[in-house]
Amino acid sequence: MRLFIKVKELLILFLKGGAAYANYKGVKVGSNCRIYSHRFGSEPWLIEIGNNVTVTSNVTLLTHDGGNWLIRDEKGRRYLYKKVIIKDNVFIGVNSIIMPGVIIESNVIVAAGSVVTKSIPSGVIVGGNPAKIIGSYEQYKNRVLKNNISDLDLDLSKSYRDRINEVVNSEIKDYLK
């Protein structure tokens, strides 16, 4: 029976995509979402994801504090469960960890590898461990609209590789000082 469930989950993931898989596991998922992670913890029904959200690969959404397992007294072990809520227009970068009880408001970018231990207000970019505000979503948006390639700039008659090679930005980033 367990093998059947695992096969069913894999079929949903590969045939219908990450958003359908998250929904199957119990995550509340909005529309137009790209979900590349399947790390929803042991209480996926405590996770809510809004519209136009990207959750990239290896992002972990935690809904409980496992450290409580160590704390016991005459009443037994202690438990702490909290929701994770991700609002609209959010991008969460590769290998990020979202801790229990965090709300990520709308128009937020979470940089790759971030550990989000506190809720994030609307309109910011966060990064680091622990995550801190490192920029403005609106400034980032304006810079992207001004400088980056648009759908209309891509020649869709060419292969993916050829059209990307045609528009790739070859500038390197500044060196650390």
C-alpha cells in the first residue's frame, strides 16, 4: 500500500506539477504558482501559498519546532505547531528555509539560501542567515523592467539554447572587497 501511495505521489508530481502535488499533500495553493520543492514538512495543511508564487527547488517550509522533543516533564513531551503563510507575488530562492509561524507578505523576493526566522513585510527583498531586508522590491522591479530582456525580445522561432545565447548578458559581477 505504501508503494502505491509513493507511486501515486510521483505521478502527480511529474504529470501535473509541483502545485498539484503540494495541493495533494494538503497545502493550500493559489493560482499561477510554480512550485519546484516538495519539502512541506509533516503538517502540509498548515501551509498557505497565494497567487503568482514561485517556490524553487529544495525550499523547506517548516510548521513545527522539533526541538520541543527534548523538553519533557511529568505532563510529557511538548509540541509547537504554527502556520506558514505566503501571500501573492513572492519568489523564494533555492535552498531557503521558512521557519514556523512566518508570514511572507506580497511582493517579496527571498534570496537563495536564506533562513527566514521572522515574518517579512510587503515590498522587500530579503537574504541571509538569518534573513534581513537587503533591498526594495519596487527598485528591483524598476531595474528589471529597464535593463532585462522581455518576452518580445526573444526569438521564439529559435531553439531555447540559441535564443538564450543570443541575449545572454556577459557582464561579470564586481569582485568582493
